[in-house]
Amino acid sequence: MASTMKKSNLPLSRRRMITSLAALSGAAALPMPAWATGNMGRHGGTAVRKGIHELSGAKIDLHIADGKFATGGRSGHAIAVNGSVPGPLIRLKEGEKSVLSVHNMLDVDSSVHWHGLLLPFQYDGVPGISFPGIKPGARFDVPLTPRQSGTYWWHSHSGLQEQVGHYGPIIIDPAGPDPVQYDREHIILLSEFTPTHPHAIMKKLKVSEGYFSMQKTSATDDYPLSAEQRRMWGRMRMMPTDIADVSAPTYTYLINGHGPEDGLELPFTPGERVRLRIINGSAMTFFNIRLPGLPMTVVQADGQNVQPVEVDELQIGVAETYDVIVTPTEAGAFAIAAESMDRSGMAQAVLTSQPGRKAAFPALRDPPLLSMVDMGHGGMDHEGASDDAPIDHSKMDHAAKGHAMPEAAPADAHSGHDMGAMDMSGGMDMRDTSLLPASVKVGPGIDMVSMTPQDRTGYPGLGLDDVPHRVLNYRLLKSLEMDHHKRPPEREMELHLTGNMERYMWSFDGSKFSEVGDDPIRFGFCERVRVKLVNDTMMAHPVHLHGMFFELVNGQGHHQPKKHTVIVQPGSSATFDLTTDEPGDWAFHCHLLYHMHAGMMQTVSVAFPEEAA
Amino acid sequence: MRLFSATLAATIATTPALAQDHSQMDHDRMDHSPSAAPQTSSPNSLTGPPTAADAVWGVEAMRPSREALYRGHGDMQIFWIQGDRLEYRGRDGGDGYLWDAQSYYGGDINKFWFKSEGEGSFGEPLESAEIQALYSRAIAPFFDLQAGVRQDLTGLDRTHAVIGVQGLMPYMFEVDVAAFLSDKGDLTARIEAEYDQRLTQRLILQPRAEINLSAQDIPELGIGSGIDHLELGLRLRYEIAREFAPYIGVEQEWKLGGGRDFARLAGEDASTTNYVIGVRFWF
């Protein structure tokens, strides 16, 4: 076997990077701002600033401390990094070494995960997988020489700290010329604020299904549901409005730490190509992003350049990033509207050529509803995944050299069926566990099994399949550069995303991380694997793999886009190809924070290469 | 985690020879730069916990963080307490009160479950009161199996063994069905069902039914065999918060069959209408 770990790969000098802050007495004697000396105050402490300021250079210090955040008349505890929420922009250059020093001024352990960055696993920042975590008062140094460029972000991987402000953007400028031409850039970092403690949110989710939703069906709603459809949902013991577990008004949605009432303005000069680096740093929220009147040209997804594609709106899953170019040619103010997927609220900023100029924000649209397709009855798909963005079968077959392909049964087989017709089918089994592979542990943690899960990479996202303008979907993403190293997958895996809405249990293959942490997903070194994710739940899960990019199998052959996070649509599947060329242990999880906390996580263990000498 | 799929399991289980070939190929390619020619991979046949970080940071440093990581991702223990019905009952012949509360502590699958209910009329001794201590285990996506003991606190202070099922039926009916075997050998049962009909996001109409059954006459407790006692209620609550909802309602009680006869003998009404006002809360 090629799979033995090589301690010799790890220089001894790197083995003990955690040092006490107290040891840095010299540094402590220097005048430092309040946030750097831990004097933020634990409760009702110093008000944190709203991001985002930039840090760059060979040494970058991040100080994690408590603070108090306020927006829109509400305030609450926050964890601020260098005194702001979001924390600073870390700006690096491809090929140039920086040392990122993380100082934990909290009275609990903390950590920083560099989301999307390629680096040795021991610096990846997941306590319990990549390192022991950063103790209160301690410092952790991460030497980093970027092997990539693009838009990324960082966040805590300790407890639920990410919910309360412990996140920020990363930009890595390319060593050579940037293929993306732009005159000005802005970060659009989306997140949420709530005065409710994240542990309280978790408990409410556990004990009270639908606690946060104020958009449920009722006797007086005006949802376009027939009585029969309502009975069908009731029979299944599920809710067609179960789209976001936590939403407004519990959440105030933020752009760069600014709530809608904070009036964030981002400047432009007419005629400029403005690059918006959109990062979804939220804990639980998918956003629909648009600038009414300004088309967006998507040029990058998850930090990786893609062939430009022009759209009017896009849905961004938690932890994803998209870079888009907008070119406002005339003076004015444009609304940057980021509507939560369940349409309970909107993050807002204004792209304006004149300070103080207001933009007209679109009203929240009617909340979308789940359909039978989202319950895994994919044959009934009537948004027609097969016709809006056809898979190029010849390309895919070429890439896969005869391996079984993941695309779903032709969607048109049942086209013409509608919800009403399906209701007549009556006793269909929403939980036929005989459809599951033996690798899935069947138990109370699985309340649904997708009967005919479709590959829905052509789906623009819940509620965006019937809007009258152009919306991004995964099949429109083509990597800018051709992948010359592509090998056909040597083996295929199927992983099921499983859950129980009522009990708020979330898992992979029916087993929570707490049950199977000692039995990781294992890969050889440089294996080429095709992984099919099957979503046996009716929620969209943004699944994130640390440490490596995978290529989304979206019909684009040698231009399959590289991503670090993939949305698996409800009741559907998504497939990626992966070259396991980053040895070590990596986290792999649903990036909905409370799903991860409930157990939807696993370790991916990549073997170390054989001694090459 | 288990293996990703049956496919993978089959690959590893049935193809040691193939795996061997792969490692030989790796050796053959050792002369080349590892990043150049496409490498043939070896399935990773290691087992046991992930250890990569141990080699960097030390086993002792990693152990507590790893334990905390697993505990923090799926092993949450929760304490919950609910006053489902805490109410004042206006009725002919003397107003009364009722409580119906439950609480649990535990994880997703195993819980300790506590229940208590009782009622009485003002100015009189407690009419009935009981507590139950149950072990509860999730046996299906929507159902828990519960077993334990029930102690009556009034009347003849009987102790019962309890076995029951609590959960959510299709069409969203909350049900709690339990059988009780008393220390005198009497077998009784109780079926409760509730349904929440949202009128708005906060205003909820809740029909409720309770049926008490007995396998035998228990004259000393005034219980008749068969359907002894039936309650149908309708409560309208307003969720000021999800956790706190005052309500008003009406509940009709009937003693039936042998139970009705016992009630009449005792000079009680076999049928009672209660106009209720109360509060439902949990935290």
C-alpha cells in the first residue's frame, strides 16, 4: 500500500507552532490598540467596527476578541477580529510567503480556517482534525505561500463562533497578469447578525421544528397550494416552506457587516469595470443576488477563474464565492440586493457614483415553496433540467472513458405531470430505505429517501427557476483553463446526505460525526475519485471539502469548474471528480453551521505519498 | 463513517490482487517525478481513527480537541421542559385547574422523559395527579418508544409499569399512546392526540382528544371496563413567542359505560363542560 504517513515530510521546526502569548513579552510592551490587548470587554464591551480594512505583507496579525455589534436598533455579543465584523481582508500574492499570526484573546478556544486555500493540512485550522485549536491567550502562526489566486475567505472552525462575527475575506492576487480585467473592486461579504446566542438557536432548532419560520402555511396564507397538496404535505409530516432553518427577523442580513439601515455605499465611476468579489460568509443563508439594471458577468467561482457568463441574478450557497464584473456606464446608484432564499429579508448595499445617492431596492418576492422534485421525486421535474442547459454527452463520455455517468434519467420522461397529478399517486413511499446502499445506516435520523434523485446542476436554485431573466446555474460554469491533467475516475463513491427535519438530525450516510469520527473517509494519495452526493433531504446542502478543489461534473468535460463547495439541491444529486493530491486529514461537511453542528460532517483522510527519495 | 458505497466495499474486499498491482505500478513509476505521469492510485486501506495531526502536534495535544470535536458535532444533550396545558377550568359545580407537563433530557436517540399531569377543583383535595419517569428511545423518524413507571399521587397511590409510544402521525397529529399495568394487576391505557392548525403565523387552533381505556372494572377507582372516559377539547392559543402562548378553549369530558355508572353512583356528573384559560410554554 502506498498509504503510510511520512513524518519526515513535516519539518521539526513546524511541530510546535502554538506558543503562549505571554512569551511574547516584547510585543506586549508595544503600544497596541484595544482589540489587540484583549480589552474588548466580554459583555457589552467595546463596539466593534463594521468591516472591511485590508492587511497585507509578510506578517499579518489577527486578534480574535469579544465585542459588541449593533445594527438596525439591535445589538448583541460578537466576536470581532482586529476589532471589526467582518474581520480584515487578508490580501496575499501568489507565490509570496506570508506568516499569518492568529492571537486568541477570547476566554475559550478558537481557530481560523482558510476557506479554499491550498496549504499543508496542519494549518487548515480545524480543531480536532488539523490541529489542537488555539487556547485562550495563545498564538498560532501559519506560514503560507499561496499556490493559487482568487477570492476566498476565512472563518472560525470552533463551536459556533462563525455565527457571531468570526470571519473575513481573503484575496490572493495572481503572480502573473490577472485574466480578469477590472478598474475597481469591491468585496461583497454576505453574513447575518442576530442578538440570539447561537447555542440558543441550536436548541430551538432541536426542540421545535420550524421555530424561526414566520412563513409557514396556515389557514389564511395565500400560497398557491391546493387543499389536496396541503394534505399531501401533512401526510408526509413535512412543510413546503422548510427552506431556511433560521431566517429574518431573527437574522439581520449583512453586507460587509452593514445591515440594510446602515446604508453601505460602494463607489464607482461611470464606465469602469467593477469587480464584485461576492463571498457568502453566512452561517445558514443562501442569497439571491442581483443589481437591477446591471447585468453581472461571472468570471470566477470559488476563487477559480471561469469563462465569462452574463446573468442578471445568481444564487450563492453558504461558503461559496463568485466574482462578477459589472459595468455601469452612466452616473447613478444601483441597488446591490441580496435576498435570502426564503425571501424573509435582504442584505443591501448601494453601488453609487455619487455619495449619498439612494438606490431603489426591489421588494421581497413571494416566498418559494418546495415541490415534489425537492422530495426526491425527480421524474416530476418540470423546470426541465434537460432542456435549459443540456449536458454534452459526448464530452462527458470522453472525459470519463466509459465510466457510468451521474446524469439523471431524462427529465422529459414525466414532463407534463404536475403536482396535482402526483397527488393522485397517493401512497408513494417517501422513505423507501431499500433504495439506499448498504453504506447508509438506516435509523430515526433519516426521514426521507429520494426515490429518483436527479442531477440538478442545471437548476438555478429554489425560487429562481421561474424568474423572467437570466440566472446562473452550475452547468453554465466552465473553467477558464482546460484541465490537462484530467484522468478518468478510477473508482466511484456515493455519499448520502441524510437528515430528519423534525428531530433536526443531520448526517452523512445516516451517521452523525459524533458516531463515526474514528472511521474517516479514506483516499489513497493522488487517487482519482468520482463522488456522487445524493441528497435524501428536502434542504439544499452546501457541501464543502477542505484542502482540495474538486471538479464539478456539470457536462463541461475538460472545463469542469473547480470548486470547494457544492450545493446539492433538495432531493437531488451532484457529482464531483477529485484528485486526492493533498495528503493529510481534512474536514468535509455541510456548511450550514447548525447542520454541521448536528453531525453532518466527516473527516477525509488522504494517505501520504510513498517516500519519493 | 462506513464505506462510501457498496462499490467501494466490493473493490476493497474482492481485489487484493488488484491493489497489489497498483502498488507495484507505483513502484515502477518511482523513478519519474511524482507530479508528472498520471499516477495510479492505491485504495487507502488504513483503518482506525485519523492520525495525521498526531504526527505534527502530538497525540496528547490532539486527543482532547478530537474528543471535543466529535462531541460538538452530533452528540448534543438537551434539556427541555414543556407545560402543554396549565389552565383554569370554569365549569358548573365548582371551578378547577389542570396541569399537563413534560420534560426530557438526552440526545437524539436516548432520553430520560418525565411527565406529570393532574387536576382538581378549588377548595377540594387533588382529584388526580400522577408522575411518570420514562426511558425514551427513538425507534423511527417520528416516534419514540417509552417505558418506565408511573406513580399516582392521589386516591390509592398506585404504581404502574408504563409502555408507550409518542410521536407525530401522518397529517401532523401529535400522539401519545401508553398502556399502564398497576401493582394490583389492573391494565389501563390512554390515547392522546393533538393537532395544531395554524390560523396565522402566531394564532393556532388546537383540537385535542383523549381516550382512557380499561381492561377491567376497577370499582375502588371508579373506572369501568372499556372506554371509561373521553375528552374532546379545542384550544386557541396565541404564540407571543413560540415558547409562550396563552390560550382559551373549551373541553368536554364524558364518563362512559361502567365509568358513567360509577360516576352516577358517586353523585357526580357523567358529562362536564370546562371553559378553559391557560398558558402553554416551553424552554
